[in-house]
Amino acid sequence: MPTQILEYPLLNPWQHFTIYATHNRYIVVAMNKNRSKCRILKIDRMDQKELSIIEDQHEYSHSELRQLLGTIEISNSRVGGFSKTIHCHGIIGFIKFLEGYYMLVITRRSQVARIGYHRIYKIDETLMLSITNEDIKKPHPDESKYLRALQNLDLTNGFYFSYTYDLTHTLQFNFMPQNSQINGENHTENDCLGTRYQPTWKFVWNEYLQEPLRTQVHPRWLLFIVHGVILQYNLNVFCRSIYLTLICRRSQRFSGTRFLKRGGNCKGYVANEVETEQIVHDASLSSLGKSRFTSYVQLRGSVPAFWSQDPKQVPKPPIMIDMNDPTYVVASQHFRQLFYRYGTPILILNLVKKHEKKKQEHFLSEEFCSALDYIKQFIPDENNIQYLAFDMARANRSKQRRVMPKLDEIARRYVQQTGFFQNFPLLVNDKQYFYDRENAIKLTPYQTFFVQTGVARVNCVDCLDRTNTAMFAIAKCALGYQLFAMGLTDSPHLQEDSSVELVIKQLFEHSGDILAQQYAGSQLVHRIDTYKKQTPAWSTQSRDIVQTLSRYYSNTFSDAEKQHAMNLFLGIFQPKIGRAHFWELASDYHLHDPRLVTGYMSPHCTNIFGDDIWFSLPFSAEQVLKSRKDCLEVISVKNDDPLVDGFYEYYRPDELTVFEEKFEWHMDSTNKDIAYNYGNIREFTPFSIRDNKQRKTITSLGLMADVQQRALLPPSASSSTSSQNTNQDQSSDEDIFDDTDTDEENFKKQSQMSNKKSSKSKIINRSINDESNNSAMQIKRLLSTIFPTTNDVYGFYLDEPSTESLQCYEQYAKMARDACMPTSTPTSNKQQHLHDLSIASYQSVSSTSSFEIILPTINERTKMNSNNSSNNKENLCLCSNRSCQCLMNRLLRMKLFEYMNDV
């Protein structure tokens, strides 16, 4: 029996970088988080053609580093000098144009998510430094054009990185240990290995920029960035933080803009390929080994075929099949990648139109079906690939309008076949876990986990609007099963109009807007509510026109420049002296065609699986064949080694922590809905249905200024929109069963609706008058709902505080308030300043006080310490403010309880 090896992910210690410049070199100093250990890189600036990087193998302490930098400064004082250039948070990589190399660094970052003790950052600002010294640089007239072209790629829009977590792999892969049988090495039971695996290069956007570093420095200097969207939300369940994280990874293979990149290439890479992973974990424990984690993965991507659209033929270019491929090399290689990464089954949901007056999208469906029929001949089981076509646009135009119910049915079928990943055993036995056949789900055990096998692949033409709505339906279904598996709900079905359903919808709409902006140049045109029919068509028509015009402008004028910037950043086009520039090329199609690269070998026409995939099914071959060969670094460590100790890396027990500066303090949470979405405070969970009547009551009363914003209602239209929503619900329910509407019937319906609106407006006016008259009673009912009495909660009443106790509280609060008030006394006259403070403290007590305040005597020791007290004035004021707030909050709470007892 193979020995179980304890495996820990290696943490990247270098998180702070300082770059110093001399005449001959750049000196990059990398420091760990507490700046106690340092490493040095030396970059040669005297060679314009080649990049020479030397890594100092010695690890310096802080004192040794200061001594070394002082020596370098003295030695370079006569030759060019020594100066600190910039402080940064990471090296993106190096890129070469016609005048030499440039270094791209991250100068500003912000945390956007946390997975266990792993922090995930977004790039907020970058800087490019020229490596070559100006004294030896040979200028080129076209260098500025390449620099301007690269600036068209905004690195602050959707680029993320992490020092400790591999964002290019799924959570399931990161949890899986190595296959010890493949390694063929003997280990004892107490062996602990620290490992850093190679990333999935398809999702590493700085792969080309990191090539000079990978061959010359240690892997700990490498920082891999991904492109896409990362969002996180806190589902607070009775003060228990459950984090919902959405990670969308965009592939850098065959990447580009909307009309310039369609279909795929002969290596199986397709346009607009985005892997979406939703992670639900219990954030009350930061350890990955002890906390509960679940994840679900799905995929979007263009139809795998040789097809394109000419952007010059606007507004809707015709779809053209560029090449007749009898072996369907694009589709076969694409599905081989899916089998290798996800296992089986591959569930395809094709959302392109099937019924059109003039066939356009229908050509893609025919090509897709032909490719699948060819591929199924060479796989062992036809169920390994399941194809389903759903004309979503036609269903949305029909009178039944049952788009979302159909998508929910498809989503449940897909999630039940693939399952999801969880790192903990079943909370109850199998019979109770999913209590009927309708909710039965495929549970695939692997070692000590339950894993997801297979993936749902969704596509339309653009893989934007329709695809985003379908993926939302699948994600919502999977989220219900994830929460049920963690023991947070009693059913895998999510309640409609609950907070958690609203959260997952907002996350997918936000991520869909960002992905559409990256690929098409505008936000989503058709949102999720468009297919839910919750908003009338006229209310979104103006917005749809604006987004359509934005896409048209972007596709016509700016997509070409953005495509050139991507080609430069990804190394698809590499400028060289004597070679044609990218603005001189008619197209970049040949740059993305691997068949034109020297050494290309065409794939096998029938051997789609291969031995590595065949013997791993239904599991992912990437997961089963995970071994030491896939590691960038493997070292022997102990449990408390700083390189693997994530607890110390995250919490920093020896450092002062300010809560207001923590990411978790400002994270969006469902606790914001407590004041206006629920009628009963004891039923407050993000899984219960929101009370719309309670929200209407609060918005009409205007108790809080930000209620309208949080409820997504304008302050002037809170009552009108509520009436419109009721009309929409009634009309939509009627239209579901009405298939034959004539013009006369529509006219009658419109007249009836107008009469209803007029009558309802009168009723609304009466209700507003009634609410204004009974506002006091509504406020009491609201307070009784939000603030229950002590008798309701604990079974006893609080006695009324005495007059002396209230005076005592007021005096303490006033003293704290006066102590932190700023004074106009100059700081130079410290003795008078202390005397004024004592007088102010004495005068702040009322004449009825039972306390006697003795004025302090000012001695020599007080004078010596006055400077320190003035320096700590801000901290004292902060503490005084907090103590004052605590006392006032206690008084307010007691008065509220007394008020509720009277009520």
C-alpha cells in the first residue's frame, strides 16, 4: 500500500520589491512580508540585445541589506550614482521591442477575495521601466508606436494574482495530493513536502513575459497573473461567514476581440473561452485542511470550427465557414483538452438559433452536430458527450416565455450528472443526503474527497448574453446543492426571491458585464431579468440601444488596436528589425495558425482520447496523473516552516491588526438586508424569502437614506415601481397560458390595464394618506420586529435605570467627548495646554455630580512626557471616541428595551 505523504503548498515569501538603479545595473531587492529576509536580482543594463539576470544566492537580513546597499552606493558615487527607482509588489515580466527590453512591474494592488488563508489581489496600477541604459541605446523611429500600441491593453481591467494560491488551477486540483505510484519513490509516513506546481499555461497571461525569468532565476520570483473576473460575497448565516467566490479565468490561447476572433484553431483552442468556478467555503476556519470547501466548474467557449465574421460588413456580418475540415481537427482537439482537464461526461448546451428567416446561426449548429457525430465514433461511450440544443431567443419571443423554467430543468439535469467537489465526508447517510430520485445527484468519491467529473459547456454565437443567463441557471442549481451538502439548508432547492438567489444573480450579471466589456467592448445587452420577464421591454429598450451602439463603435474603431496590443503582450507578434510591422499586415490570422509554425505535427485523426485519458476516465487525467514531474519546486519542510505556515502568513500574531484596514471588514454581506428585506428578525437567513411588503413599508416611511439604493429603487419611484411589478407579475402569469392573442384581444387587455391603473392610482393615494396617519404605529411595529424585547428573547424584563445611573452614564460620555475635542492652543506652550485640558475636564461635569475632580499637579516629569502625550493624541482621541460610542450605544439599547417593554 502506498504511503500517504503530507503535502503543503509553498507560499511565495517575496511580496515587496524595491528597485535601485546604477549606471550599469538594476538591483531588485525582494523582501518577505515582515521585511526580515531579502533576496537580490541584478539586471544588466549595458546589453541592448540580450537580457542578462543574475540572482544572488545569499539570503540577506535587514541589517546585512543596509550594509550591502551602502557599499554599492559608495562604489557607484563616481560613476552614474545610485538611486532608488520605485517600490512595487511584483514583476509581471519583460518584453522586448526594437530598442531593447522593458520591465513591467505592479505598483499598486488591492485585495478582492480570500480563499482560506490565501489572499487574491487585483492589479490597480503598473509601470514599465526601460532596461537599456540611455548612453548605449540606439534609437529606432518605430519604438514609440509599439509603446503606444501596448498601452491599449489595460492591465488594471480584470488582471489578478496571488502570492500563495494557484489561480490557474481549480480548487479540486489544488486539494488533490500527488500520485505516489507515479513518482516511484519511497517515503516514510512523517514526510512533509512543500510543493509548487506548474500552472495551467492556458490561463497564464504573462507566460511570454516570464520566459526570460523562468530560465535564469528561482521559481519563487515568478508571479503568474490571470485575466477575467474574481468576485466574492459573504453569505452571513447567523453570524457564521460563508464565502461565495466566483472565479472566471479567460484563456490566453486564441484570444482577441469579438469579430476578429471567432471559432478556433487546429490545436483546439477556441475564442472567448472562459472557465467559471464558484467556491463556497466556511470562512470561520481559515485552514484549508479543516474548513469545509465545495466548488463547481462550468465552461463557455465559441463553437469549435473554422468560422469567422467580417467586421467590415456591419451591422450584422454574415457567418462564414472558412474551411471544410473532414476530420474536424478543431473540435476533436478541443474535446480532447476537455476530457484531459475535466473527465467525463462533457455536457454541451448549444443556444444558437435554429429557426431564422435567413440562415446565419443555423450553419454553426449544423457544423457542430457534424463534428460531434464524427467524434463519437472514436470514444468508448456515447454518453461521454451529450449534446442539447435550445433556441433560447425563440423561446423568449414566444407567448409562453418559459425560458428560465426550461433552463432550470436543464441545469438540474446537468448538475446531477457531473456532481461537485467537496473536501469533507457526507454529513448524513446516503439515503437522507438526497431524499428522492428527483434530487439524486452523482457522488463520485476519490481518495478522501467527493469530486466533480465532467463539465457543462455552454455556448451561443458571442458566448455573452444568452450564455451568461444559462450559466447563471446552472450556477444557481449547483449553489443549492453546495449549501445543502454543507448542512446550511434543508433542501437543495433555493427559494425564489431569497437573498442568496439575488446574490448569485448579481455576481453573474457583474461578471457578465466585465467579460462582455473585455471581449465585445460593451456590457451585456440582454440581462438575466430580460429572460425572467421581470422588467417591461420598454424600460430596457433605451439601455439596449446604448449598449448595441457601444459594441458597434468598439467593433468598428477600437477592436483592431486592442487586438494588436494583445498580440504584443502575449508574444504572438514579436517585433524584430527587418521584419514587417503589425500595422503593415492585412490580417493576423497567420499569427494564430499553428500549422504555419516550424515543427508543427498534425494530430491523429481517430486517437482522440489517448492512453493517458483512457485509463483515467471518468476522472480527470490532469488530476489522476498529478505527480512530482508537474512541480516547479519540491522541498522537505516541517509543519511550522514559514514557507508552508499559512496561519502565520495570514494572521501575523506579532503585528498590530486594524480591523478597518482588513478586506473582510468592507466585504459585501447579506447582513445589509436585515433592516428592510425581512418581516421577522428570527427568520433572518439569506435562504428565506424576502418580505416585499416590509420593504415597501420602509421605503414609504423613509427611515433610512440608503434604503432606496440598497433595494435598487429610485427615491422618487418607489411606489410606482412597486405597482408596475405587481402588474408585470399578473400579466406574465396570464401570458404563460395564452397562446392565441388577436389584435382585438390585445386592445381589450390594454384598455383593461389602463382602467386598472387608474383605479389603482386612486387606491395608492388613499393608502399613502392612511400610511401618513398611521406612521407612528408602523414605526412601533417595525421596531418591535427588529428589536425584540428581553422577555421575548430571555424571558425577563429589564428594570428602569435609576436617575443617578443615568447621570453617571451621561457624565462619563461627556467627559469622553470633551477629552477628544481639538483645542486651539499652540503646541509650543505645553504647560498651558495641559492646564486648559484639566479645566475643560473639570467644567464638563455638571453641578449635580457626586464626583470630585482634583486638578493634576504639573511636575518636571509631566513636562518631559508632554511631547510623547502630544504624539499619541490621535490614538487617545480614537480610543475616547470608541468609548463614547460604546457608552452611548449602551444607553440607546437600554432605552429601546424600556420602550419596547412599554409597548
